[in-house]
Amino acid sequence: MIPLPWFIFSFLNTGNPLYPFFSETYIVSLNLQLFNIFNFIKEIGILFTNLSDPISPIYVAFLPLAIFLYRRFPRALKTISWYSIMAIAVWYFTPRTGGGRFILPYLPGLSVLAASSINYFENKKFLRNVLLISVIFVFAITIFYRMVANYKYLNIIFGSQTKNEFLTLHLNFDFGDFYDIDNYFKKNIKATDKVLLYGFHNLYYVDFPFIDSSFIKSGDKFNYVATQKSDVPERFNSWHLIYKNSLTHVKLYSKVNNLWEEY
């Protein structure tokens, strides 16, 4: 019921309730390599160790224990076991472009499974203590890692750095992030204007009327064209370059007298 509104919205707009899955945007395809156990182990290893947002290795370490103890689980815990297995299968058989973020919604189930497994070693105190110590050890390392990763936010949290300074220093403009670091767009693009964008990736901080080239359609009108780390399409070669920023790699083009163009 929770994702139902999104399923309905996707179905009404694309005819596919699971969009972008099973579309040209996000192709889900099966191949023999996916059924290779060594490939599965490799992908699981990458998920828990070698991503920019790695998942705690506790989950993968406790999986064999959960499989071994499955017969002793009560019905509710068996249900969570199957839920966890299906979650990993869905993650594995779909494109894993999101790194670890696509497995995050299922971690509560995996956490219950891992924690419950420890309780089945009450009569084997040494093994139970080893499991508990491993959890606490990984927890401590994770907290330390997150503290180091979040250190850069302290200056803006305590007010010693402005939002503009922080974003200018930390956004990845080479990747396609956008931010109006010198307020050029804020000062010159009016609410009645429209900017056609090419080559941008993250548009979180776009604060002016725009159309991205990925969803523009025939009949859309605009009076500016902006590019980031990409050449302006040939049809706009006659337009004039009116702004360029060497740090953000943004270029802005306009027709003479700010005339409007229909796509």
C-alpha cells in the first residue's frame, strides 16, 4: 500500500507501473552470468566492501548462520528469512547502478534476521560472545567512519561557512552537479524566461524555469540554452555565448534580443 500511489502515477503516465524497470531507461535482462555463483559472491562482496556507500559486512557474515538455523526458526522469522532472500534476489537481478542504496529499504528485515540468529547460541556462550563482539566492533568502526565522512558539514552547521561557500567547495561540477556560484542566473534569468539544459546530471539547486533535454517535446518554448561539459547542439550554433564559468563548466547561450525558440 505504501508505494501504491507511485505505481498508479507511473502506470497513468507511462503504461508501466514499475517504470523505469522494463523500459529502455532501465533495462532488466537475464543472462547466464547472473546464475554463476561466483559472480553472485563477487557482487555481494562489492556491495558490502567496495562501494562509496558500503553496507555493513555483518549482514553477509550472518547470512550463512541464518540459513543453518532456518529449521529452528519460528514461523514469523521464517517469513522474514524469505523476505530477506527475495530482497537480495531483486537487488541482484536488477541493474545495480544505485550502489548500496537499493538494498537499504530491506535492511530492517536483514537486521532482525541477524539479531535473532545470535539468540540461538545462548548455550554456546563463547560463539555468542564472538558474534556480539563482532557486531559491536563493526558498529564502532561505522560510527567512526560516519564521523569522518560528516566532518565537512560541521562548518556550515555551526555557521562558520555559508551555503554558497560549502556547495562551491564540495559539489562535483566535473560529474554534472549544478550550482549558481556567482548568482548570475539569479540576477539575469527572470521568472518569465525558460532555459533549455544540455549535459547536466544533478539539478538539485536549479532555481529558475528550465526544460531538460531529456524530456523536452515538440512545441516547448525557451529563450536560453545552457550546457555543462558538452557542446551546444548544431541547431544553436548561431546563438550567442553570453556567460561562461570555468569552475562549474556552465555556458549560457541566447538569441539576439532574447527571442523565443520552439523545439
